Amino acid sequence: METIIFIETSKRGSSREAVKAAARLGFITVLFTEKKRFLKRRKEFPDIKQMIHFDKMTEDLIRTEISQLQIQGKIINAIISFVDPFVSLAAQLSNELCKSNISVEALRNMEDKTATRRALKENPTTPKFEVLQPMANITDFINKEHSFPLIVKSPLSNASKDVYLVENKYELKKAIKKFLKIYPDQQILLEEYLDGPQYLVEVLVHNGKINIVA
């Protein structure tokens, strides 16, 4: 029973379309999810053969469930995720258990915006940025010279959540305090504001060849 495991998905979008594509190709599709509502709406996911719910997904629990699937006789061909923060973990497990060859380190950088900015800092298209450490002196940081407007964001959030435009030091202080209240141990990323349209391009690089896929 050739099987592909998907770690989390959404109701629509690329993560959902990937599951449908795997089902069309004849694979048994297994979804690991923290979303209990998906189990209640099971009939809306006819392309998912098996759905396994986790209260909180951890690497150890995921490995345990994978072992159970293998005991059931399922041959795991791939472990995939299109949903932060599981993308790099899925790639790591797929490389280890399915002999895949996915660039795990690049995916880890992608999941953390500060790591992404540092990895691409020599690229001329990368905006100017600064990282505020959670234990830094806020007053000293705010009183520094800043070129407003700025974008203030959480480096680990996704889908444009926890992103703020600040026009002055008062708004900057307000945004920083809000972040530290919600995420007291997390870094805060500040970027220069770039005016203009945003283009989202999904790219697959294989053996140095760049392929635009969406």
C-alpha cells in the first residue's frame, strides 16, 4: 500500500491541491492534523484515505504514528507538508525514512523570516532589516535612528499574520510591546517599507535549474 503522509493541510490552496493530486496518482493519502474540525467534516475530504488527529504535533508523536502506519503494512513513499511550521520537519523525515533528497536547511531558513533575511542579505533585492532580541532594552532600541515607515513582524508567523506598518516611534513602541506580550521569548523582525505591488512566485530548484511552478 504505497502511501504519502501529509502533515497538516488547509481547506484550499496548494496544500489541499497536493493531497488531491496524490490521490489521483493512486497513493493512499494520510493526513496528520491538529484541526479537530476536519474530523467533524470528514465527508468534505473524500481524497484523504486516513485522518489522524493530534492535540499537539511533536516530532516524537509523528514518528510514533508513522511507525504504526508501517506496522499496518503501508509503504511510506513520501512525507510532505505545505504548512508552516511543519515543512522542514516533513522534509527531514522524508529524507530519513523515504530516501528523499530535499533541501531541509533551506526549508528551515524559509520557516524563520530572520533566517531568510540573513541567508539573502547579500541579494540586492533584500530589504534593509534589523532583528530585535527579546531581552534587548526597548527604550534604547526605539530611541535609535530609524527610517520610517517600517514593517514590524513576527519571524515565525504566516499568512500575513502579526505584520504591522509603523509610521513613527510611538507606533513602533506600541507594536513591540504588543509582540513581547504575545511572544515574550521571540525575536522581532523590522524591515524597511517597500512601496509597490507584491508578487508571489513559487519556485522549485532541481540540480541548479529554476522552475517557476506557481
